Amino acid sequence: MDTSTIRALTFDVFGTVVDWRNSIIEEGKRLEVEWGIEVDWARFADQWRGGYEPAMAQVRNGELPWTTIDRLHRMILDDLLDRHDITGLSEGQKDYLNRVWHRLSPWPDAVEGLERVRNHFIVASLSNGNVSLLTNMAKHAGLPWDCVLSAEFSKRYKPDPEVYTTAVELLGLQADQVMMVAAHEHDLRGAQAVGMKTAYVSRPEEFGSGRAQDVLYGLPSFDLFATDFLDLSEKLGV
């Protein structure tokens, strides 16, 4: 494709830039030793992430007022602690565990790939995560964002169109000058609906071996397909 009109790339974060599942599993194993709790951390991570969409739906349908992802994660966590009969954690320990989402590790290609494209384009997050979460994550993982954009600015959640249009407006650009990069088809469809360019990056290990999130039927009309961020940079000509 002709990339000469693209000025900025906005990136989905959870699953696209960072490996949330293995990060939670590894930190959980460490806390299991330090805190003396026992749980199947792979199952726990999947259940925690599994509560994400239903919790955001409660905000969308008005059951909850605008609520940040940090607070939604904590609501899901409190329920999981009860379901797994994990007791005896202090409020400080619960808060620390909830902030594991601030300490997620990037996919192996993510930082180098972002740095490559950043030499030629503005690079920004565009995540449902709140600004403080994304900022802390960037510091922890070394993510070289030019700016942190979040659904928090529009007080809506992707794939609602307001998230994408607000990001484009904040960048001072036109929609077709911005490319949304994500490993999730529904996210790219949302961006596409407001006129943004789109790049699908495959993350087949997001939910563990053999459990890829998206099955792309036929040939969806995204502008680019890439196996990882290094492949993305090559296809963008950088």
C-alpha cells in the first residue's frame, strides 16, 4: 500500500504489544512463593481477562457509570479471589496484585518494532487501559510511545467510534492519516468504520498455544497484515 499519507500509528496494547497472559502467570508464580497462595495461574489469568468484555459491557449499557479499567480489573479480581477461595490478603496485597496489569511484559519483537516505526511515524497507544496504567506499563516495559492515548479521553470503550475519533482529533490529523494496529479484528473494524487505515498483526500465542483469539474468515479488507512488529515495519517500508 502507499504509506506516504500515513502520519501516525496507534496501537492496541493488551495482546498486541504486551503478553498479558504469560506476564500474569509468571508474576502469579512468584507471588505464590512469597505470599503462600496456591492457584492455577493460567486458569486465573484467563478468567481475569475473561471478565474484561462483560465488565466493559456494563459501562456501555449504563449498569455502571464510567469506570476505568483499573477499577474494572479490581472488581473482577475481588470476585476471582472469592471464587478461588483465596483469603488472607491485605488491601495492599490486593492492590499490588491488581496492578500486575501495569507490569506486563512486551512481546519479544514489540520494542524493537516500535522503535523502527517511530523513526518515521508518530507512535501512540490506543487502548482501553486508563492513562496511568498505560504510562506505568510503558515505563516498566520500555515502550517508546510518542504519546499515550486511551479510551479514558472519550470515556467510551473500543470499539465504540468515539475512542478512535477522539484519538485522531488529539493527534491533529485526519482519520485516513492514522493507522490502527491491532491483533483483534473487532478493534480494526471499529477503526475502519471511522476511516482509519488498519494493520492486523498476528499474535497466535495470546491465549496460549493453539488458542488464537481471532479466526479471520476469508480475506478481511485490512490495509496490511503482519506476523509481528518487525514484519510490520518492513511492510511500512521502514
